[in-house]
Amino acid sequence: MPALILLSPHPLAGKTTVAAGLARRMASEGKTVALTRLGDDKNSEADATFFANFTGASRDPAKAEVTLIEAPAGDATPVLEANPAARAIVAAAPTSAPSLAGYCRSLGDRLAGVIINKTPSKRLSVVRSEAETAGINVIAVLPEDRLLAAPVLRDVVQALSAQAEHLDNGGLRPLERPVIAAISADPGQGYFARYDASDVIVRSDKPDLQLAALNAGASCLIVTGALPLLSYVLERAEEDQIPLLRTSLDTMSAVQGIEDTFGSLPFAGGDTKIDRISALLADADLASLTSTGLA
């Protein structure tokens, strides 16, 4: 049973995200894949829950063709010693190439390669060149991606201490294109359409803008302030099953709370995000990762 251990020198480098993309790609190629999360670090419980609910993953690692094992960030010695037949993939954010090379050298011949994540688009070729010059076997260099960094709605609910209605799929839809409603008498429908707003942050005392956002195709309303909403806004949201998040925070505080969640939370999954990371890994040579050196 081939096994690949996902490692990283630092937390929040994208190991869970990469594991999800690799699992989706392997499953699309007909392989049965198991996902395992080790450790008791800050994000281990959330990651383990995500892996346990991963659609299409085998629940029995002993019967899977490939097992992806995510280890805690930092020293890889314990997990490598406990899995002597497994190879390692390092997931890392762009960093000093010599520093990353030093971490990779500590893994010896167990290392299959490195996936460099969250790279500014203008630096993709430079980051790859610097890493390869430092002797790193680069599997892929992935660009920064707003969708992957975005929180899902259930994370927004928690960050804003919001009351939520009409959350589908457990609130796993990403907050893709948040737009703050203008503070004006303009009904705003053209404004929301112009910015292709999928998620609108709007004050509770602005029912005209709330309806304008819904009419422009918004798929979520984040309503700030403590005032009650008018019945026709509530009815429209219920009729179209538009997620409605109501927070007592003012607009500026709500925006700050949402901003703080971008790129700072464990990977929550959802098909939209998993499909995106799988597509970003489309050029990775998976056969070379699982063909040699594995039990």
C-alpha cells in the first residue's frame, strides 16, 4: 500500500489543502485513497474531521491503494520513523530557498518532492528557479488563490458571532467575492451587478440595498447592526434559500472580522475548493510519487 506523508516546516503551509487536491486527482484516476491526520496540534481535530468526511475516500487505509498521511508541521523525524516505507511530500509557502533546501535535506532519500504553495503569480517562475537552483525537487509551484484562502460561510458565522439562516451543505460554500454595500440612497442593483457581488455586506437599516443585492444575484447577505429586518427581505431570502448572516457588529467591525479569517483558518473543504486545488495540481506527476520506494 503506497503511502505519502505530507510535511511542512511551518504551520498553515497548505498540507491539508494539498492532500485534498491530491486525493481528488487520484480518485479521478480510479485509485482508492485514504486520508489520515496525525498529531494533536492546533488544527489536527478540524483536519481529521475533514478527512473523515472526505467524499470518495476509503475509510479503511489497509484497503486503499494510496494513503495520504498529514503530519504536524516541524520536525518530521517521529512520523518518518513510524512509517519507514513511506515517502514524503513537503508543502511550503514561498520562503528562503536555502532554508527550505535545508529542511528537505533533513528528510534524505525519503523525499519525493516539494509543492510550493501560495506563490504570487508574478513570482511563479522565479520561485521555481530559486528552489531548483538550491537543489529542491519541485513537484509544483501553486499560485496564490483567493478562493482557497477565503473562509467558508460557517467560519464567517463564527467570526462574526452571527445568527445564520439557510446555510446549505453545512455552510461550506466559500465567501468568494464580498462587496460592501454603498451608503447612499441609490438602490444599488447596478453597483452590485458591476462588481459581480456574490456576498454582500449590508447594514440592517438598508432594506433597499438588501433587496437590490438579492435582485442583482447575490448568493449571501451579511447584515450588520442589530435592527430587525423587514419581512419582505426575510421572505425573499427564504424563498430563494439565500444564506442570511445577521451580526450585531457594525459594518467596519464585521469587515475586519471577515478579513482576519482569510488564509488563517484550517482548510474546511467543500467541493468548490477541492475542485480548485485539484485543478491547480493538474500538471503534477502523480505516477512518480507512488511508483517507487513504497510498501
